[in-house]
Amino acid sequence: MPSNQLIQILADGAAHHITELAHAVQRQPQNLNAIWQHTPPHIRGLLRQKDGTWRLVRPLALLSPQHEHDTFDVRVLPETSSTNDELMQQIRANSPIHRQVVVAHHQTAARGRQGRIWHNRLGECLTFSVGWTFTQPQSALGAMALVVAVACQRGLAKLGCVAQIKWSNDLVIGLEKLGGVLIETVRQKNQTHVIIGIGINFVLPKEVEGATSVQAACTHRVTAADALNAILDELHTSLPEFERHGFTPFQAAYQQLHRDHAQEVCILRDNQIVQTGVIVGISDNGALLLQTDDKIEQIVSGETSLRRPEQLPKPALSPDFQAACTRYLLLDGGNSRLKWAWVEQGELVHSAHAPYRDLSRLLNEWARWGDKNVRVVGSAVCGLAKQAMVEAQLPVPIQWLGSMKRALGVYNHYQNPEQHGADRWFNALGSRRFTQNACVVMSCGTAVTVDALTADNHYLGGTIMPGFHLMKEAMAMKTANLNQPVGKLFPFPTTTANALAGGMMDAVCGSVMIMHARLKERENGGKVDVIMTGGGAAKVAKSLPETFVLDNCVKIVDNLVIFGLLNWLEQQPYAHTPSTPFQAA
């Protein structure tokens, strides 16, 4: 189909002129837009058009049918049941599979370990199978999956995608899965034919929880061809080495890349915990060495799986019990003051704020409404000293939450979530209570943050600038004759005081409108709302151009961080004893 041809050409993420595209699909340039409407919706919105060129905002996991590699014979298929099945059919037909590679853009029956289904949409996942023929029996190849995992890790690391390995052969970044390996073997005529199935999340799969991708990990553009060639290059050197010397040359490297080394883990079979212990190493045959209470045991892969304790599913709670466990005190520790809200059955029943120098109001409210059954959760950007001042007012622990890589289906693209302000993250999560569209989230307090959240729940990051008070301080300290009160807002200020007021407001409004325009372009012209919070939000909303406000949905929400914390809590079952509801004054 012409639409598939267009996707194939644009999949590299580079700009292509419409004359090139029209020639490739044998159509007139004016017909390209109509053809593009037949592409899958999750790809359609990635298109950007400028000055006669088309490009996708990100590369896709699609390769040219003519893709070549120096040492492997590569065959690219638009669709198949499974790339492993393709090579298995060659074995059954007595055709050689050694150094044969089959890549498929879509698999109708893709599978992972233990019969699990591998979910992906077109362009999201790089899936391929590699054939290799050994003289050794199958019993001598037990650690091969671990060697393949090392090769995949090394290849991707050379592209800037640095992953670890979760035993036995999963590629992970933190607790999120990047890819996996499935190996099948057939012994035939004194040879062992091995089919190595590899799946790598190339674009972040929207419909898969706990996943990450090559593009999410890389700071520069990497194509699917780059990723495939890098992995094949490593297999070209690793597989012959494994054939000659076994797992021993890879044992130290694997252990260094092993995410869970020296960590407490649970071993599951059929979703039931069968063993727990601390990982102390990997044996020379690829088995996991697990220190239990009284001995070291070897765990072979088989039908087992490994989990960290924090990854185990939480016990299911009955609806009645969950309803009884929704008493919270939620805290928003800003730079200059603490804001809080008491929550009963998912509803804010009372909110207040106070400066850190005098938190007696919080103490008094706790004496009136608090007890050991109230869960206290907070977000803080105020620093550890002010957090300690808050903790001193309450007799129960506070669970301070920071930014996360993923929560509530929202994926955080911030390069280092630990350095990302918790208030910005929970503002983004809170915005989903007020809109499901793409939105710009602005918080106007000590600082002004302007962040972007796509309609499909990708938090893209945003900008930070000084708030009104900091702007005024900077002007007073660094500029002669400007240490004077800020004036009023006028369209065309004619006094210095009013010019200061107008300049600061224009800077904030301009930042909001620029981010809105960027996000709207990224959303291919789709609807983009504006959610505002913070002490200066109403003033900013009033100062935006009337046409902008009329053309877009602009909402002001008090305590947006609080709503973000509440959204997060409502999807985190937490057991504590039901108690008498508090009554707000």
C-alpha cells in the first residue's frame, strides 16, 4: 500500500522532500496528505511538515527491505506469525539457518519466555531472529541466552542506550524492561540448530506497563538499522567465542551487568513464590547463585521468574475495605510555604497553608483531626531542613514522594527523574483530573514552571523561570535606578514601574503561549488545554490575550500538586485500620 511505503521511507526520522516521497509511491505530491490518512493512528500524529519536507518526530522500528549486514544474511518481512517460526520452517525443510537473520515489522503470534505474548504496535518494537548452527549438543549450550543478553547490552550501549541484565536474559533499565531473548534449539544430523529470538522496545510501547525503550534512553537519534547492526556486530564476535570456550569468558562481564547482584529477590513459579534469598553470583553454567538462610542454591531458568520484593503485586483489597482506607493528609512543601489538604473518601474536605516559620496551624489541625490511621503523604521542593520542620509537627511518619519514571500511565521523559522537581511531576499527574487532552501545565509561585503533557500521556518536560518576586529582586539588585515598587499592568506602559510590571507578566504569558504552540505542533494541531496553578495563576490567566483564552481551554486549579498526590494514592492500595472520619470546620 502507498501509505506503508510512506511510513517505510519516513521511519528513519530524517526529513524527506515531498517530491522524493511522491516519486516513491508513484503519486502526485498533492495526493500525499490523503494517502497519509490511511496510516495507523499512533503513527499518523508523528508527522511534521515544513518547507516542502516531511519527517516523523521519532524514528520507527522499521527497516528497508534491502537492509544488509557485513556478516549476516538479513531478510526483512512486513509481517509474519513469528520470526522464530520462519527459521524453524527452514530447519524442517533442511535449509541452512547459520548466520541467517529474519526481521519482521509485525508479528501476529510473537511470544516470549514461558509462552507469554509479546505485545507491540507497528514501529514500536525491533523484532528479529538469528540462526546459528553448533556442533555441540543442546546440553552444552545452556548459558547461551546469557551470552546473547551480554551481546545485546554491549551493542546498544555503543549507541548510547545503556541497559543492565535481569537474570537470565532480559534487558532492563532500572525496573523497566527494554527487551528480551527467546532461544529455541533443534538437534539434527549431529548439529544443534539454534534460533535466537530478540525483541527490543525501540519506541516506548504505550500499552505495556513497566517498559522502556531505546529512544527513551538515548539522547540522540538512533535508527532501527543502527540498533540491529550494533547487536549483530556483537553476536558476530560473541557466538564464535561461546562456541569455542563456553560461558567462562563472559561470566565476569555478565555479573557486572547483572542488575540484581547482591540484592534480595524472590523466585516465582506459576506466579507463586518458591524461594527467597540474596543473589551472590552466576555459576559457570549460567545458573543463578542464591544465598538462602542456610546455603547457596543454584537456580536454573526453566519455568521460573525473578522479582524484587517491591515488584511483587500488592494484595487485592475488597472495595469496602478500600473505601474505608482513604483518609489522608496531603502535603505540598513549596519553597516559601507549606500547603496541605485533608482528604476523606477521595474528596478534599479542608485545605490550608502556613509559612514554615509558624506551622502551629498544622499542629492544631492534627490535634483535632489526626490519628494513627491517617496516612500522611507529601511532595517537597523546600529542602531537607524545612521537611524536618514539618515532620516535627506530626507524630506519624511522612511519606515524601519524588518524581518517578512512570506513574498512572504517564511516562516521564526527564533525563534524570531524581533531579526533576516533585511539584512539577505531581502537577502533571494532577492535571489528568481536569483534562484528558494534551495540556500545558503552568505553576506560578516562587518560580514559574511551564510543562508539556501529550494526549497519550508522555510528560515531555518544560521550562523554569523566576517568579514575579524573584524577577523584581534581580532587577533591583543588578540594574541601577530600578529598585522601586512594581506598577500596574497596561498594554503600553509609560512609566518605569509599569514597564517592570508589564515586562514580567509578558515574560510569563509568552512562555505559556510558546509552550502551547510547541505542543500543538507536536500534537499535529490537536487540542491543547492550559492548566494553571499557584498564587500568581489567576493574574497570569487574566493577562493572556483574549483571543488565546477564547480559542483554548484555560483552567485555574488550586493545589494541583495535592490532586496529583491524590490521583497517585487512589491507585496505590494501602492497608490500615478504618477509623472515624474527621469533620472539617
